[in-house]
Amino acid sequence: MSNGADRSASLEHYVSSQPFDPYSIETLTPDQERIYFASQWRMMWWRFKRHNLALASAAVLGLLYLSIAASEVLAPYNLHSRDAEHIYAPPQRIHLFHEGEFVGPFVYGYSYRLNMENLRREYSEDLGWVQPLRFFCSGDGYSFWGLVAGSFHLLCPAPDGTFFPLGTDRLGRDILSRIIYGARISLTVGLIGILISFALGITLGGLAGYYGGWVDGVVQRLIEIIRSFPELPLWMALSAALPVTWSPVGVFLGITVILGLVDWTGLGRAVRSKLLALREEDYCTAAVLMGARPRRVIFRHLMPNFMSHLIASATLSIPSMILGETALSFLGLGLRPPVTSWGVLLTEAQNINVVALYPWLMLPVVPVIVVVLAFNFLGDGLRDAADPYAGH
Amino acid sequence: MFHYLIRRLMVMVPTLLVISVLVFVIIQLPEGDYLSSYIAELEAQGEKLSREKVDFLRQQYGLDRSPVEQYLVWLGGMLRGDFGYSFEYNLPVSEVVGDRLFLSFLLSFATILFTWAVAFPIGVYSATHQYSWTDHGLTFIGFLGLATPNFLLALVLLYFANVVFGTSIGGLMDPEFIGEPMSWAKFFSVLEHLWIPVIVIGTSGTAGMIRRLRANLLDELQRQYVVTARAKGLPRFRLLMKYPLRMALNPFIADIGNLLPQVVSGAAIVSVVLSLPTTGPMLLAALQSQDMYLAGSFLMFLSLLTVVGMFLSDLALAALDPRIRLTGGTRR
């Protein structure tokens, strides 16, 4: 004991002159602060960023949706302009060099011959006829969003030339332009449809999950019944019931409503099962005891918990709507011209002759595939990011 | 098990009843009925129908009664095997439908077998070789199948089958067998034609199946019992077959409930493109001409097919998974 006292006596007593900060250990560096105080959405963004494919898909979809805003400018031709001299013309290749000399992007003109044996229109490149493309130019007239008349295009054919990079259809209409215009309808069908299905799914699933009991029973049965209908025949039957007297826009809205009405069951189920688990939590009971109404409890306290999951699963069900619209239009039960969607464009490719003679008429399927794939990958990424607190 | 079966059957009856009501409402939705469009057509051709004749026809087809009465008559008829009368064909629906229902059933069944046969090995391979190039490649092909509209794939395959094999693949049998009674030759002809629609319809369902099996199997492969078994020296393949695969198989069977409506939907549109003598094209025609009893019977049959399919998959699941038959909970 005395030994210890000796040793302490030999040590000099040190007192820091710095003011005392009781939180010195717990202070976070700005870097740590950024991570520890990040909001849930910020963390989801970080996690989402790591999913390269999903990020790329989001970019692609973003560009496509932006293109909707300016379809008229992006498309080299008007939606309805026909070129009677170029019916079923094959795609024109874009060249850069003419006879070894750089000319910039141009196309060769068509030379056309009617094969008198089988009456096929035969087009070939006229190598002497160089048609340089024009950029930021004035071309086909249009009415921007049906409001403002204009004729400005990003890209136009040469003054007396043609520019059909994806060929033309049976009326000599440019397929590329029609695809660009078709995006407007095809992409919004999925969005409006998913809004309807989202609203229905949250409301009905929420009621079922929050109240349980007989409400739950009824909603569950309803979901089961709707799910045991095969989707497409049900869509077919419902859209066959749309009155023929409706305007094309009315039919468009009708179709989206039908797509949404049939599709909400998956979301409804997800909401229900989440709510069933969450409503037993203490904070939910606390909210109820403090006099919160069911609507407030559901939307303010419970819903934010799994909103991200819902958005992810909604994203995953947009593709089925886009494909559904395509299928319905293809069967002639969906949208009708003059409304132009990718499905309507594909009705042109309805028989085997098209595959054999005019395969470029099937090109509108490319954007369909791209969009469906992109939504799938995006949904996958969102689903992985939806729960940033789990794992890792 | 027996109790579970009974309970499950009891749930099916009201489900089917509600479905029949819905189907009836849907086929009644379009304005007017077949008769009014028929009369309009006759008048357009210059024929004049007397009021009595119209009333007679209306009474004959039961169109003068209230919708509720019409529904009850339809439902009662269906229970006795009488599916009503097709206006378009002037025949009882059961005669028009003929063996279309059977062929639809055959097509769906073959497609599900195909989906399983493809998805199962690929799913297992993808899970055991996670993040390998083959895994990525197979997943991508699966996604591509999911994203391509069925009808277009059908068209392209139809063309290539025609070019490569030199046979006309449209239809579900060689022309000389149409209307013939069933024979072995006809059966083989059907088999020969069946593969295109089966592949086309199968592609859309396979991707989802592969992904689910892969995810399930990956979960199982990380469990401790797998490590234990490996540590004890069980060969990798034997272990895989014996434990994780069996666990991952349950959702596979339960999935038939999701798969069936999808297959039936796919069959409907592919049949239109390939002009298969199944329910699809006739349903489309019936819907367009407001041939309500014909359309209704088809819708009813397709729903019945899915409901019974789900029932069977629930039974199989209960047989495999004791948790389900003992607690009596339905899946999910």
C-alpha cells in the first residue's frame, strides 16, 4: 500500500488546461455525421447507386419519358405524313463516307422497281444520290401537343430526299417517327394504370390489414377471385365492353382503368400483410391511444414504413401493363388508330407475310422490350434498396 | 389431410359462384345484345323483320327476361351441362366448343410441364453457380423471354419453323386430321404442332420461375445445416439433392397458382396468332360479336381451369409440407 502511495507521489499530477468537453468521445467527424444522420431516403439512394444495371435502367427510362415531352421535335416526320412513293420501303442506313470522302451523316436515296413477276416493291440504295441529313431544321409541320403550330425538328431529311432509318409501313409512313410518337401513349398507359392500381391496392389492402376480421375476409376473397381470372381474357372481355361510340381518347382512358382494375391485387396483398404485422407495434397503439383516426394512423404512421417496398413492387408491375396494352391493341380490342401506341403499330405485323417480306414492321417491339426490361431491372434495384437498414 | 381437402373444396364453391356472377355481368356489359345487332344487320341488307318475329326471337333466346332471371337460367343450365345457345353458330354452345376445351387444357398442361422442365435445371444451376457468366447469361435470356410480347415471338417462330422445317406449323394438327376422331396418328400430329405454342407461352413464365427458384435455393444454401453436412463429408451434389432442393421446391409447386392464369392468358393470344383450335380465337370472336353465352362459357371455363389448377397445387403443397396441412392455413 505504502509502495503505491510512493509511486503516485513520484508522478506529477497532470491537469489539462483545456475546457472540459464531456461529449468529446461522441463527437462525430463530418464524415461520420453524414452517414449516421442520413435520412432513410438518402441511404436508399446510396444503396440504389451501387446497382449499376438499375441505375442505367433509370437513366434510359428517364430519357424515354423526357422524350414524350418533345416527340414532335424529335421525330423527323409528322405522325400522319405519308409518302405515297415509298410504300414498304426498307430501312435506310446512315453513312458517313461517300466514295472515301467524309460528308457527314447522310443516306443514299432509294431506287425503286416494281418486280412484275411477283408484284413486289423492290428498293435498293442509289449510290449516286447522296442526301445529307439536316440538323435543327424546319421540316414537316406539326401542332406541338395539339396547341402550337411549328415545324422545327432535331433532324430532317435532305430537301427533296427521304430519311427512313427504320423503313416505312403500308401507307409510306416513317416507322421511327411513329415509334417516337407511340411512346407517348405506351409509356403513359403504364403510369396511369399503376396509379389506379396503387390507389386501389393501398386503400383496400390498407383497410383489410388495419381492421382485420370480416373486412379482411372480404378483401381477401375478392383478391383471390380476381386472381383466379386469367388476366388477358378478363382484359379482353372488359375492353370488348367499351362502347364503340367512345372517342379514341375515351377508349385510351377506359383501357388504362381496366388495366388498373385488374392489376391491384398484388399490391393489395403486400399492403395487407405489412399492415397486419405493423399494427401490433407499440407506436401504433400509442397513436391510437392519443386519439389518431385510422386514416392518420395508416397514412402517417404505418405507410411510410413500407412505402419504398410499395414503390418497388409498383415499378415491377408496370411492365405487365405495357405488355397488356400491346397485346390488347394487337388483338384489336385495345387502342384504335388514330391513337398510336406501340401495340397499335404492331398490329401491322400481324401475319407471317410481314415477317417474310417486311420484317422492319416488327421494330416497334424493340422499345417495348427495352422498356419492359428497364422497368424490371429498375424494380429489382429499388427492391434491394428499399430496406437500407438490413444487411451489410 | 382429409379435413384440409374438404375445407379447401368448400372455399372453391363460393369462389366459382362469384366468378360466374362476374362473368355474367361482364358479358352483359356491352350495350345492346346479339339480337339487336343481328336485326340491324338484317335491316341493313334490306330485309324487314316483323315485330312478332322479333318478339318471338327475343323470347326464344330468353332476352326478354330480367338479367337476374337470365343469370339463374344460365347458371342452372351450366350445372346440368347445358351451356346455353350460341347465336353466331346457331348451335348449343357445348357443340360449338367441341374439343377446343380439351385442346386448351392440353396446351396449358404441356406448357406448365415445359416451364418446369426448363426452369428447374436452370434455376438450380444459376443458384449453385451464382454470379458466374452462365448465371448472368441465363438470367438475361430469361428476362428477354419475359419482355418479348408472346404474339410476336409466335409469329417469328412460325416463320422460321416454316423456313427450316418446311412444314406449315399453324394450327394444332395437320389439316387432314381436323374433324377426325381421335387416333394415334392424330395424337402424334398434335404433338408435332404443339411445341411452338408451348415454347412461346412458356418463355414468359420461365423467367419468373427461374428467379424465384434461384432466390429460394440461395437462401437455403447459406443455412448452417448445409455447412454441417459438407463438413461431415457429404458429396456436394448428393447434399444439394437431398436437403436444400427439397426445401426450395415448395414455392415451386405453390407457384402454379401464379403460373396458371399467366399460361392461360398467354395461350389465348398465341392461339389467335397461330390460329390454334383452342378457346382463344373463338373467345375473341365471341366477344366481338356479343355472342354472350359462348363468350361466357369460355370465360367460365378458363376461370374453372385456373381455380381447379390452384386447388390441385394447394393439395400437392399440403402433401409435401406438413406445416400447411396441420395448421390449415392457405398459402401466403
